[in-house]
Amino acid sequence: MHAHGHHHDHRATDPVCGMKVAPGGSPSAVFEGTTYWFCDPACASTFREDPTRWADGAPLTHDHDETDATHHG
């Protein structure tokens, strides 16, 4: 048996809103050598205004359960 678990998941995650997007067919920005992909130009613009806020991999979500989001040292 061959496992192909990640074969079909070639989507990137928009760092601003957390949506899954298709790389190559959506807006992008490069920050510190990494290409980030966005669901629309508005998210790309938000990222470009303050890339260090979004590049840490913590997208803005609408989840109200933020128990440990701010206490990391």
C-alpha cells in the first residue's frame, strides 16, 4: 500500500484570514525569502502593511477561543 496523504493538498494558507488558497492563482507577497499567498488583494494589502504581524503563522481567525494566544513568554 502506498500512502498519498499529501498528494492532493497543494494549497497554501492565507496568513491574514487563514483561508486555503491555490498558489499561483492568487495574490502573493514575498517576505524574508518566503512567498505568502492570499485569498484576495485586500488580504495581500493587509499583509504588506505589516508583514511581521502576519508572517509568524498566526492568521486572524474568527475563533473566540483565544486562551493561550498572548502568553508565550
